[in-house]
Amino acid sequence: MDDRHLGGMITDRCRRFAGQVAMQYKTDATWQAVTYGEMGRMIEAAAGALLGLAVPRGARVGIFAANRYEWALADFAAQRIGAVSVPIYATNTARQAEFIIRDAGIELLFVGDEAQYRMMRPLAEGGAPLRHLVAFDPVADPAPGTPSFRDLLAHPPDDAQREELTRRGREVQPDDLATIIYTSGTTGDPKGVMLTHGNFFHQLAAIDANFEVGPQDRSICFLPLSHVYERTWSYVVFSHGARNYYVADPRTVVAAFQEVRPTAMVSVPRLYEKIYATVQSRLEAAPPLRRRLFHWALGVGRAWSAGARGGKDRGLGLTLRHGLADRLVLRKIREIVGGEKNFFSAGGAPLSKEIEEFFLACGLLICQGYGLTETSPMIAYNTPRHFKFGTVGRPVPGCEVRIGEHGEVQVRGPNVMLGYFNNPQATAAAFVDGWLRTGDVGHFDDEGFLVITDRIKDLIITSGGKNIAPQHIETTIGKDFYIEQIAAVGDRRHFISALIVPAFAELEKFARERGIPFTDREDLVRHPEIIAFYRQRIDAQSAELARYETVKRFTLLPEAFSQEGGEITPTQKIRRKVVQEKYREAIDTMYREDS
């Protein structure tokens, strides 16, 4: 077994689990399967072809595509030849992609479809640094001499290439650079985070220490592989001989739950929030008897899970009540996500304690964790044996965490990046006394669980001197069924306001059912009944907020925050400075109304 580097790991697993299914993907509504043996042969063929294209060790190989099984093949082929893979978000514009290509010095770029090929072709034809452009999908009119991905897979490596692959495999060491991942960045151009093979193997070991993953497990790969969270989890899946199902469009993931019935997977909180909000919305419309049954069942589920956590004898009475509650209600909630799970994971943003408790009462544990691209990604996590809702868990094995000046969470350990590529100034600014500065505010509770409160640069300081965490407000209110996006504002003002993007599909249905006239979304968000409806829902969701955190004014927006508009990053984080500037008039109006 060669677990010094990712290329060696996947080669070993493809041999060990040769007859088992490694990847599944959809064509014409049918799931196609790729075994580990087939995966290994395709990786070897692609790696040999990269050698034939004279891609040297250490060269940067880009991947500009949505999630698909070829993404993993291209990544591992680059690792097999000792190259450095550089992912680019599939939603990036041509300018954003070009910045990464030039900054990283990408020599060969894999693209997903013909549209991405057309977007990048002028750059490839312009010469350095990009020499080769390879499309996963067939292209109608490729540039002369341009190989397709099918061409790369057409022939196994020859004897000379096999010898070269073996030599390069021996040379790659754990401290060698494996990937450069460009952070989505809430301000300015992205920075290239340099992660080593050793960084990833630390993360694999951290999962093995507290979670059980094996060949029997199934995972849905729907978060962007260009982000470190899904990418590292996919390495976990393959290192254990488990099965990855590729979903290119995240909007179809709930439908995929029913088909795949995953046993373990990672997600961002928005998925869990959407499921929770849908259940609550249906409950609001249910007859009183059904609502009482639901709340009774949820109460029984809470008592059952509390007994399990406390190691107490739950008794015959609770056992019988739980069996009935499960059959009538709780099992149906689990079916929404495809049945029983070993565990879910949540990361990338805060998850409401209320939602964590709801899912556990239904028999589904969500292990919330915390990390950064710069820490590959895990810093802390909750585990099936040790979890505490409202926290991001305890530090992962081998990772040290301290609370520095201004309450900043600071980290050191084998999960921490080498630095930012081609950016020594940013690298120097990211560390203090050898500790990585996360930019997040947090503290440890009395049991050693880490609590993250907000980003230092995102804190709202009111004119009255209150420090307010906007993410807490956004997480609390944003779980509402009728809210798609929310940005809390109020820095240097005397109260908190919010810009809110409605969940328009649900809102339009609501308006039609109640006979509220509208011709477009502009009409809808300005209608007095709609504004009053949102006032009521915001107030209902704000019960847990302190008085100074509550949203006094809000504006409903007719258009969603988008990456194209610049308001959000590819990972859906709000670019607060952009939002403040773009919606300055709407924000100022909310405060003028109070004067």
C-alpha cells in the first residue's frame, strides 16, 4: 500500500477493490457504473497520455468543469505523473478563469463541455502558459492537433511510459505540492492555496480516527469538486473502496437521494435548511391533528436520542412510543434523504442548532465541522461518539487550535497549507508566530468544543457600540421556507436591517393561492400584503435573537444575489462590500425611514 501520495493511494485502491463499483454517473436517466479496476485503467491511460504530451513533474494541470466522473480521472491522472492539479469553479467567468490560468501557470487545461472549450480556446491559441486544451465532452470543431479526453483514454501507456510512471511515483513525497486551490475570496482576486499530499493524508487519518467508512458506503458527490470540502471527502470515499455518485446539478440532489440512498455524505447547511423549511411549511398547512401528531413524534424522538447519548436504559414505554412515532412520522422524514445514514456532515457555513436537533430526533445525525481551504479543510469536527450541537466540535487529531487576539481562532498542524502560490506577502500576513490566522472569531466551551461566532471582518459594529455577528442573524432567519438569501446590514448604524431575496417559486404560489395580483417579481416584492407576510415570518424566526440583533427594517429584492453580479462567491458566501455598494440606495432608504 502506497499512501505517501494521492497517485499511489488511488493506484493501490484500484487494484485492491478492482471488482467493486467506484463511480456512478447518469446518462439518459440511467446510472452507469465504473468499477475500481476500470477506473484504474482509465487513470493509467490518461496519465500515460499526459506523459506523451510532455507534461513535466510539478506542472500545473487545470480542471474547469462541473462535477462528473471524468473530473476525478483527470485529477488522479495529474497526481500519477507528479503534476499539480488546479481546479477552477465551473461557474467562473472567462476573466476569472484566465486569472487563475495565468497566475498558476497552467500548461494543460481540462474543460467540461463545448461552451467552456469555446471560452478557453482563444487563451490556448495565444500560447504560454496554456499549451493544451482537453474537453471531456466531444467538441464539434476542435482546434487542429487538440486531443479529446476520449483520445487520452484510448490507449494504455506503453512500456516506456509505464517505467516513467513508476519512476515518478517513487519520487513524489508527502511534502510535495498536490494541488493549488484558489479561494473564492469575498474581497479582491482569489489566492492560490498550496496543499500537499501530506495535508490530505492528515485529513484521511482524521476521518479514520472517528468515523467508519467502508466499501459498503454510498456517497452523492454534488458540492463543487473545485472546493476542498467535497474534494477531500471524495478522497476519503475512494481510499475506503466506497462508491461515489456524481450529480452535476445540485438542484437535483433531493431527487438523487431517492435513487442512490446514500449512507454517508457531506453537504453545506443550505441543503438541510431547505429540507427543514419544507417540512415546517407543510406542517403549517396541515390539519391540527396532524400537527399534534408530528410534534408528539418529534418529542419522542428527542427523548430517544437523549437516552442514547446518556447511555441510559430507555425502558419499554419509551421503546414502544418510539417505534410508533418512527413508523408514523420519523421514518418519513428520513425517507426524504434516502433512508438510514451512518452520518451526514455539514460545513462551509453555520448550521442552526434547531435544525441539528430536529434531524437527530428523526434519527439522522449531522456532524457539523469547521475548516478552511487553507487547512485542507478540517480544523474541528463533531463525531458520532462526541458531538455537541451549537458547536463545530473538537479539534481534529494532530491539529492545535488557540484563541488569539480579538478572539481569533488560530491553527497549526499537518493540515495547514504551505502558503499562497506566488504571493509571499499574503502568506506572511496569514501567519502569526507560526500559527495560521483563520479570520474567524470563536471560543472553547467548558467541554473543549469550539464555538465559531463570526468572521472578524464581517462583524457589524452599531453606532451604539454593539458588536453583532451577521452570520448568526442570517442563519437564524434564513432557514425560513420563503427566504432564499439574506444579507444583514447595519455597520455604524443604530439598528440592524436586512436585504432579503424571497424563495420566488414558493412565494409566487402563495400569492396566487391568496389572490394577490402581480405581473412580475418587482410587483410581488412591493405588494403591501407580501411585505406584511415577510414581516410576520422574520419576527417569528427571530425569537432566539437578542433585541439588538433583531431586524428592524428589511427590503425584498426582485433578483437573487449571484456570482455574475458579484454579490456572492462560487461557494455562496456574501461579498459584503459589494452588497453594501450595489444596494447602497436601498440600505440608505431603510435608515431614512427611521429618521
